[in-house]
Amino acid sequence: MTPRVENEYPIELTAPDISAYKDGNIGIDYFTTMDSGLEGPHVMVTAVVHGNEICGAIALDTFFKSGLQPRIGKLTLGFCNVDAFLQFDPADPTITRFVDEDFNRIWDEATLDGPRQSAELTRARIIRPIIAEADYLLDIHSMQTKVDALVLSGPLAKGRVLAKGTGVPKLVVSDHGHAAGRRMRDYGDFINPESHKNSLLVEAGQHWEKNSETVSIETMFRYLAHLGTLSAGDIAPYVRPDTPPQDFVEVVGPVTIQTDNFRFAEEFVGLEVIEKAGTVIGFDDKEPVVTPHDNCVLIMPTRRFAKGATAVRLGKFIDA
């Protein structure tokens, strides 16, 4: 299990019962593909890459219960790290992020094809073929601290275009991922600039706040409508009539923890804008960590300090 981080947030969500979706229909437990029979992209939405991030499971459950079917192409809905999710306990909600290792740091070919074994690698190797088959992926996540939702569009222009077409959340972060390992949204052709394949990762808000459910559901339905999988009429009951203009931030680099003695200079929750370059935001042992430019945006600072992990990502505002 993941090292415990003391929980300071109320549990406002109830993890859905996903047992009805176990058998799926493609030979992979908890993965279901709906085929319209018409030409169109294969679109995928995934949830519970981290077992304690339950808003995505609620979103998929909402879709299944809606009775909707894709208008064109195929739609696959998948619950990923089910072993961790099924152990989620509201009385101790921070310890089921994963079973053996972070499911979202193992999606490079060398790791997937290598000799290492873990519960997460076993599951990733099982679902890998269907992930590789998809044309478009939306991976639903949530965050440790209570901050506004954001979408991670990856390092390429095509990811920013997809995020802009989806229209939510308001903040779009263009980034290269983590030094500790590759995310599922960055697997294969999703980050190939010559490929049409594309992906987004939505961070819907704090793990257990009610609004993360709302954001997850709206983002999923708007994503599916943008790609033509659903119609505007299909999604109308699940989305707001209007959305505010989006802000775009490009990550200039992650702060990767180098020692066993990392600490922030103050309590950061994320999305703070540090006005001046050279401002000290933390210390890695005795080495100060400073902002590289003016108006530096702090993105998703962690509370799990581990050597080799990302402490925070530093970003700058850009035009869409």
C-alpha cells in the first residue's frame, strides 16, 4: 500500500458498486466496449488508475446507467486498478492509492516488457492491448488538495487542441509528465506528434469533494460530444449550458526530489502564482528550490515526499 498521508478532508462521495461491470464484454474484467456499427473513432474513458480516486468510477457508473450508446465508432469504458479501488475505506481513505506501486508511472515499453512484477504491472499488461487500440483516451483522476480542477493535455499541440475542444475544466496544463515514470495518457501514439491518436487526463478536484464528481461527469460527456461519440442532445442533462474561457499553462519542468529530506518553504496546495523569479519555494536537504521565472504557477505539489518523485511542477501562462 501507499505510505499514509493524513487526511484532512471530509468524505463527500460514495464509491459506487462496480460489480455489475466485472465481466465486461471484451475478455478483460471491468472493461466494456460499445460499438455503434458506424464508422468513427474508438474513444475510451478510464477511471480508478488510483484506487482512492473514486470520482471517475462515479462518472463511468453514471454513463452505464444513462442507457446511452455511441452514435459513431466505438466507446470503451474501463476501471483500471480495481484491486486498489475495491479496498477503498472511507475511514482510512489515503492508503489505497495503489497496491504495490503507482499504476500511473509504469507506462513505458521497457517497464511493461521487463521482468519486474507487481499487482499494477500485472493489470497494466492485461489492459495494454485495449489502451493501444484506442484512438482517444480520457483518463479521470482527482487530487490530494482542494484546488480548482484542471486537465493535463500532455506536451504536444494536439493535446491542447483536444482540451480546447472539450472546453472544460477551465485550466489546461501542457506538461511532459513525471521523472518517476510514464503515465497511461502518455503511452504509445498518444504522444506521437505524427499520429492522430490523442489523450487527456482530467484532475477533477480534491479526491473526495462532491464537486469532483460533477467535474468528472461533465468533462466526460463534453469530451464524448466533442469527438462525435455522443450528440449535444445526449449530453444536455449532464453539462452546464455555458463554460468560461480556458487558461493555458505550460510546464517548464518538474521539481524532482533528489534527497530524503525535501520540504516546502510553506504550505502550498497548488495553483499558487509566485510573482518573482528566484523565490525560494522549498529545500531539497540544504539546497534551495527556486522559481525559474516571474508569475510561476505551482501545479499539484505533493505531500508524499520520496526521492525520485515529483515534488511540484512549475508552469507559465501561454496562449492557447
